[in-house]
Amino acid sequence: MTPNVVILCAAGMLVTAYLMVGQKSLFTTIRLYGVQSLLLATVAVVMAISDKRPHLFVMATMTTVLKGFAIPLFLMRVVDRIGIHREIEPFLNVPASLLACLGLTVVGYRVSTGFAEGTVGVTHHVLGVGLSTLMIGLFLMVTRKKAISQVLALLTVENAIFLIALGITSGMPLVVELGIFFDVILAVLVLGILVRRIVDRFESMDVSRLSNLKG
Amino acid sequence: MTLLVWTLLAPLLTAALGGIRASRKVEEVVIISGLSVTFGLCLATAWQFLNGPMPTAFNEALRVDGLSALVLVLCGFIGLLSAAYGVGYTRRNDARGLVTPRMRQEFSVLTPVYVFAMLLVSVSNNLGILWIAVELTTLASVFLVAYHNRDTSLEAAWKFLMLGSLGLGFALLGTVLLFASAQGALGEDLTALHWTQFMAHASELHPFTLRLGVVFALIGYGTKAGLAPMHTWKPDAYREAPSPAGVMMAVGMLNAALYCLLRVHLISKAALGRDFSGGLLLTLGLLSVLVAMPFILIQWNLKRLLAYSSIEHVGIMAVGIGLGGEAAVFGALLHMTYHTFAKPVAFFSSGTLAQLHRSSNFAVIGRGTLSRAPITSALLLLGALFVTGSPPFSLFFSEMMILRAGFLGSHVIATSVFLAALVILFCGFAYQIGGLVLGEQVSDPVADPETLDWGLGVTLVAALIAIVSTFYLPGPLMGLIRAAAAVVSEGA
């Protein structure tokens, strides 16, 4: 039963990543990120129970509170306050993007077979999904114009790395994990402040306008 | 509380004091005295390392071996020097009414935090803490890049943050994979991520996972170091950051990032042999030197020129490490030391020149600056001689050492390409700076007159240190470089 829950949640994360690729509304993308984080937290909880690793509960709680709710709410407030044009305009259209992501998923699964733990069972799927989500996150980062959607792509990459860490190591040492959480929060705050400054100056958060510096 | 802990606390206290809104004089005294104390403590820690038991703290999570001690001293030095120049820089801007109290406060908080993060990088023996500290350097420096709050500074800060965070994401993945490669052999508490533990269990690491981890970690930390092709944030950030912050990025951050690269390289070397990560570093280093070449030749902005020079230098160091062997590694570490002393001269003088002309674009500054700002121009020329590695100055010797080791070793073709690139880079840089300083004045640019103020004084001191370091490195510093080289070539 437990392996199935883990695989289901991990697969759910991949699905949210795909939905992010296909989504045009900025608010929905932020919510999808929240759902993705909650799924990650569920994976951590299930692993904490089945492998008896209590420190994963701490990680799951932090993920739920911070990534599941605090960061999405903060980002929504930033978007709300900016209050301009909430549609996402990707550089690449949706069908082509989805096709590219399909290719990335195949690659992710292929790479996961190289690991010592990665050939069979749950870890194979968790690693495969983790690597695929990672690459989809990177793909989102290069194809999005809006500052906030680039931030979301970065956060997706972060989630994928956590999933890989869960699958392959059952979690990093607690102190390190807390430190990483602290840094992620700080990074989101800094990004938020920067987005607001960019909007104040450019009256847009289209980062493709940031192209004066060359050579 | 040990000496090591105080060394790290000193800049944090300075930052806390700097956060209090005070008059300009008080803020200047706080930042300079705070970072002087920090540098003093760095020296004391290094001294303790040279003469006694290895300084450690928190169950060896912080540990000062030869490599750490060298980077610690260099980062402490550059922190103090750039804060000192920063005082002069801010005074000049203040006189023109460009500085708000908030900007001053930002500077006096973020600079010490940045120094703290760099010092933490240089003493951390734990790969997790190392990552956290590097992330902290990024976050501390974003607002230094955005300091002037112009359109272009926001663009530069955005690129810097996105690329830096992405790089750090890779580095985090690399760290996770390195941890995974041990397959539980190292335990699960904090000590499991200790670098010393990895070295002790090198033979038990799973090769595939380790390889992947090393690649990700090298790419990730390489982004912070500014190795090509992850260097693209550098020219923008250097141009927009105020010159004192630019120096901290170009020298302090470079050293700290190189420290991370070395730690990862050493794990990989112990487990997989020298060629895997060595070859990767050699390739990235060579690529950096080659990428810098065309951009230096066609450059239109003084500070961006320096950024490409910085990309070149990190490339040289990576090549030195990648070539492997005692002589090349020693050359690379010597290069790092000399570079730390030499680079501020070029940065400070070009910063002053840009301030006098209100722009760092060649077109605005105009040729023939020697007649307008003789002392600064002369210092810039001197700085250019230093950073291009012209004889008889220091960087020439370290570059020669790396080249010699390369030609004697097994990488003759790579070294030949490297040598050719260095020669072209020298010509390009000399052409650009020579034209700027000595060229015939055609237009009549608007420029403030040069005055012998605090900033120029600091530049003169930096030049003096650079010249002295060419001919004489103090015994203890030489001892540190040797100890660091021993760590790198033996992996001990």
C-alpha cells in the first residue's frame, strides 16, 4: 500500500509540472505549485511512517506550511499588488512545449536507471519523476517571459531536487535541510522585492524587456 | 567560544551595528573597524593553524585546514580593503547628492554580511553548510548589484539572481547525489556530509551517482565562480555593482567559489582518480579563457572589460587545478593569492575613473585620461599590467608556473591553446586600456577634477600592497599557500 501512495504522489507532482507548462493563468500556476508542494510533503510523510524516520516529519511540516501555503500566498499578493496583465506569454506555444516535456520525461526515466537504487521498485519511479520534473522546471525557466513564472520554475526545480533527495537518500541531515529551507524562504523574499522594483521601474514584469546589457 | 567562532561573529556584529541608522561618520567608523577586527581575527585563526592544533568548531562542521586558512585570510583581506574603498566611493557619490541614507545603510549592512558568508564558505568542512553559505553570498550580493536602482542595475540583479539560484540548485542536487553515493555508509546526522568523511570513505562511494553528483556540483559552483559557459551574469553584475562590491565579487567570491570547486574536485579525485573532475575543470577553464578573448577585444565598457578579465583569471586557476600535479596546483593557488592582491588596483582605479566621468562606457570617458586624471590613470595602467600578467609583476610568475607544468605534463595541446589565448588576451587588454589612458584626446569629455581623497588613498595603498607582494610574500603567507597546495595535491 505505501509504495503505491508514494508513486501516486510522485506522479501527481509530475502531472502538476505538466499542467504548469500548459497553463496560461498566473494564479493557477501559483496554486499548482502549492499543490505540488503538498504532494511532496505527502511523500515525505509516507516515507517517514514506513521507514520510521521521524525527522522527515519536520521536513514535511515545513514543506506544507512554507511551500504549500506561505510562498504561494506571498507570490499571489505580489501579483495582486502589481495588478497588471496576468496571462502568461510563453516563447513557445503550448502543444510544442508539452511535446518537448514528454521527451524530457523519457530522458529523466532513462537516466534514473543508472543509479544503484534506481533500477527497480519505488525508487525507480521517484527518481524518474524527480529528474523529469527537474528538467521540466528548467524548460519552464527558459521559455517563460514573466518574472513570477520564472520564479515558479525555479521553485519547481527546487521541489524536484527535494523529491530526488527523498527517493535516493531518505532525506538529508536535518540541520542541513532546515538551512536549505531558510535559504529558500530568503530567496523568495529577495525575488519578490526585486520583482516589485522591476515592476516599479518598467511598469511590467516581462523579463524579456530586460535586454539592454549585451557584449 | 573559540577563536574561529569569533572570526565569524565579528562581521555579523558589524552588520548589526551597521543596520542602526546613524550619521555618516559613525557608519564609516563601524564598518572599517568591524572589518579590521574581522581581518585581524582571520589572521589569528590562520596563525593558530600554522602553530598548533587545527582550529575546529561544532563537531568539525567548521574546520580550518591549509586551503581554508588561505582562503579565509584572502577573503578577510579583500573585505577590509573594499570596505575602505567603499567609504571613499560613497563619500564621492554623497558629495553629488546620489546617496540616500537608505542606500548608505544598505551598504553598511550587506557588505559585512557578504564578508561573513564568504568566511563561512572558506571554513566549512560540511558540504551542506557550504551550500547554505554560498546561497547566502548570493542573497547578500543581489542588492549590492541593484544598489544604484537604475534600469540596468535591476536587469543585472535579475540575471544574477536567476542564474545564481539555478547554479545553486544544481549545486544542491550535486550535494544530494554526493550524499547518496555514500549509500548510507556515512550515517545520517550532520557529520555524514563532512568533507573529511567523504575523503575517508572515498573508495566506498557509488561511481555512477558520484559522477553525476560531481558534474552537477562543479557546474553549480562553477556558475558562482563565473566559469564559461555559466559566466554570462558576470559582465552585467560587475558593471552595475558599485566598485567596492564589484571587488568583493571579483576576488572574494571567486576565491570562495574556487574553494567549493576544489573540495568537490578532491572528493572526486580520491574516489574516481584525477582525470574525471580534473578533465572537466581543465575544459571549463580553457573555455573561459577562450570565451573572454573576443569580448575583451571588442569591449565598450571599462567595468565589463574587468569582468571578462575576471572570467579569464578564474579560467587560469581552473586550468591549473585541472592540469593536476604539484607544480600546477601550487601555481594555481599562488595565482589566486597574487590575483587577490592585484585585482583591487585595477578595479578601484577604474571605479574612480568611472565616477569622475559619471559613466564606465569608453565612449563617454573618452581617450587620453592621463591628462585629466593623471594619478588614477597611472594606477589603472599599473593595474592593467598586473592583471594581464606582464613581467615583472606577480601574476606573470604564477602563469608561467602553470604553463610550465602543463608543457611538462601530458596536456601539451591544451596548454598550447591556453598559452595562445593568454597572449591574445594580453594584447587585447593592453590595446583597450592603452587606448583609454594614453590615446590622443579627441573629444572634450566632461569630467570632475581628480582630488587626492580617501578613495584614491586606498587605491594607492592597494597598489603598494600589489607591488610589494610581487617581490615579497611574508613567510607565514607562503606557509599557508604551501599548506593549501599540500591539501590539494595530496587530498589530505
